[in-house]
Amino acid sequence: MSVKKQSIINLVRYHVEKNDEAFSTEVAGIAKEFDAAGDTSVAQYLMELISNVNYYVPQKIYKNLHMLRKIEYSTKPLLLPDAIEQDIIGVAKSISNKSGLSKFLFYGAPGTGKTESVYQIARMLNRDILSVNFEDLVDSRLGETAKNVSVLFDEINHLPYNSVIVLFDEIDSLVMDRVNRNDLREMGRVTSTFLKALDRINENVVIIATTNLFDGFDKAIIRRFDALISFDRYSRADLVEIADSILTANLKSATNVKQDIRLFNKILRNLAAIPYPGDLKQIIKTAIAFSDESNEYDYLRRIYCALNGNSSAIDIQKLNVEGFTTREIEILTRMPKSSVSRKLRDNK
């Protein structure tokens, strides 16, 4: 499939005009065309690219920075379980009150809201976020990564610490040193440099690191952080409640769709494991964006397929065993209710 000339012109124009909303809408339209043409993988990839974009913007007050980039972050409310939400509020309060805690490690599975929680803390404290640029920091050449770590912390120590949060997003990129994982001496050199720099850092600088690979961390690294926050504390009830909120929010801006929370929840509760919010958000947004406008419940069929292996051939008997009604099976299979009833009767 070839992209229309007008779409390319629109993308360039919206980019130049810095019209992010129009740019994302145009990309979503292109993705929908790919999906309609049967190229689902490209369509989903495009939707993922525009799902959670952080736009890097230059700032005059942050001069001569090589290893740090200021990012614009979302100010939308974040849905978290109460236990994690209270911890995030506690982190913000401890920073505001200058309680002596300044280095935090957020750990948990992908999609649990670690990075988004950093954004919320920055929003509450009215601070900028400077993110470590690991692409420039980690170098395959012997000894260069350790040197870059020293440069990074020199930049950090000269920041206006009362107005920034330094984010080490996926810090395992550094301390587990994937580039030089076959060179134990280089790994040791980088880790040693990082630990020494962390020990000597200005105590007023707030650092928040995130990782999906907490179990692989050396205890010496973990001890350097003042507080550890686990994001692996979602119950199934939490995930269903958050999923309902995500669905409701996304349906508000959609056309030709009807909400059916009961059926949506039944789809979720029949899963062996409900995805975390990050993945749920992407699945829901994509299902709504690609839904057939002539079918007001088509997004539910797409959600069901995405959560059950992306198969277009849905097993009616499986749905029946899982407790779906004839009407619900009709919605999920796009098969007339009379045909559904007949097939279920014939298979008894």
C-alpha cells in the first residue's frame, strides 16, 4: 500500500507547525488505511509510535548538556492502585519537604506506570524533567562509557537542583551494561564509576530511576537509593477498574460507538492474566481507532481478538463455555444471533 501524497504533505506541515494533535490524527488515519488493507503489523506499529510520545524541546536555561535532555511530559491524571498512588504522593512530599530522600528507584513490569509516575511527581512539584540520554551515554568502545558517566554526573551536579528531576529511565541500560555484557572488566568499570558518582552527587539533586529488571540488580546498586517503590502491586480488581476508566475516556472522543462495560469486563475476567495499564491503553486505543464505523460494537470484537491472540476466527463454543450470552457472541463474532443459536444447538 502506498501513502497518499496529501497525507505526506499534511505530516510535514503539521510537524513544521508543531501541531502535535493534528500530526497524531493524521498518523492514526494512515494506520487505519494500512489496517483496512490487511497490513495490521504496520498499522499497530504506527499507533504505538504516536501512543506515548515525549517531545524533546531545547531549553535556553540548560546549556552545554550532552548526556541529558529536557522532556515535555503528560499532565493527564494517572490511574494507579491506591497503595502505589500513596507512595507516589509520599515521594513528592519528601522531595518538597527536603526530608533527606533524593534518590528513588521505581521497579516493576513494563506498562505498570513507572515513568508516568515520574511525570506526575514533576507535575505536582512544578519541576522540569531531564532524562539521561542512554544512546549517547553507552558506548561500545572500551572505557568510553565510564568516561561518559563522569561527564553525565558533572552535568547533573551543575543543574538548578530545586527545579529539576533527573530521570534514569530503564537504568538497567547502564548498570547492566548490555553493550559490553561479554566484557566483565568493562562492566565492572562502568558500575564502579556509576556508584562512586552517585555517592558524591549533590544531595539536593533529585534522581528517579526506573527498571523492569530489578531482580538482576547488584545489591550495591540498590543500596545507593534512598527508597524503592514496587509497581508490581496490581490486583485483578485494580486492572479491571483502570481498564474501565481507560475505555470510558477513549470512547468519549470516538464516533459511532456504544459503550458496553458489562461485556468489556466479561472479556477481561475470562483472561488468565489481565495486561497492565500500558498495554491495555494501547490495545483499547487501537481497537477504537480501527473499528468499523458501521458497527458500533466492533471495537469490543477487536479488543477480544487482541487479548486472545489476534485471531479473526473466534471459537463460538469457547465463548459459550466462558459464559457469554448469545447476544454477546453475536457482537464478538459479527454473526447473526439466529446463526449463533443454531451453531450452539447443533454442537450440543
